[in-house]
Amino acid sequence: MKAMILAAGKGERMRPLTLTTPKPLVRAAGVPLIEYHLKALHAAGIREVVINHAWLGQQIEDYLGDGQRYGLSIGYSPEGEPLETGGGIFRALPLLGNEPFVVVNGDVWTDYDFSQLHRKIDGLAHLVMIDNPPHHPDGDFSLLGDRLAEEHSGDERTDARRLTYSGISIIDPALFAGCQAGAFKLAPLLREAMRAGRVTGEHFQGRWVDVGTLERLAEVEQLLAGNA
């Protein structure tokens, strides 16, 4: 299975760090955020990784190179102007092939075991969901059993399991059937697939931080210090 790391964000809420450094190369406990993903993906048996980039993206390529020192083969999908999550993945599909692939947001830190994703998905996507963090209290989707539903299902059993998308998933390229090149979001495609009952999910309760601010970067460093 291949993997894609989404790394095209500008990281405006993390200025001044991201004025001269792309967000994936911002360091937590001395290690660039993206390296935690690369090491975890390698540990899970994944060997081919695609990384998209836009803001200061050449720095990412210069730092990571071809991935050999991580035991990986890294390919790049430069965007110039960001294409949003959906557009970025769609542009990279020629590098990802025809089989389902792992997707992970480059700006999250987690101890999720990516080897859990080594299985054939039952549908068009499988999303790893987490408890709603303080900065996103209303969540994204509702989980009933192993199926994800849209935000407002009207089903009390489902709404009670309303969770936040972690930024970790498996996606079948068929999710993008009929899409055209350009900037577009992933969420509308997922919602359409959910309405057809073709999106599964799981509830991860381990450590996870959306490193979107300097305060949350400090939170990651505290977690890593406690893990040392």
C-alpha cells in the first residue's frame, strides 16, 4: 500500500515560524513534524510515499530527498498554488496508482499505528475518527457501528457518536471518479459517498494533536517529553 502526506498548507497560524519554514518541517522536540509520519509509515510496512507541497515546497524536497534514509521511496506532487485537499489528492493520483492508499495530514501528530490500515476497504473510504478536541467541539461526522454518516442524521444513536476526522484515512481512487483538475475540497466527495453507505470509520482514542498553532506545537513537545 502507498501513502500520501498532505503538506501543501501555508501554516499562517504558526507564524513567524512558517514565514521561512514550511509547516511540515517545523520541529517538535528537534524533529520535523513530517518525519514522525515517515517513520510511522515505514514501521507499518509502507515503502512508497507521495508528498504534495506548495508554500516553500522546495525546502521539503531538499530536506527529505528521495526518502532513502528513511527506507522509503518518496515522490512529490508540487502544486504552486494550493489545490485544497481534494484537488491535491486528485493531482497526485498518477503517482498513487489504482489501489487504495493511505492519506495523512502533514500537520497532525499522533501515535496511531498505521499498520491497522493494511486491509481492503469496504467502500470508497475509511476514516480514522477521534474524540472532538476543544478547538473543534462539534465534530465532523457520526459513527454508527463501522459506518460514517453526515453531520445531521436525525438518529440519536448516530448523533451520540459524532466525532472529528483525524486527517488519517484510506481512500480508493474511485472516490474521485468524474472529478476535474483544479482546487476542490475532499469533504463533499466523502459526504456523497456516505449517503451511498460507502464510507467506513473507526474510533481512535490514542494520542493525537492538530498542530495548527504554536500552542499546540508546545503541547506535542510536552507529550514527547513525557514519552522520553
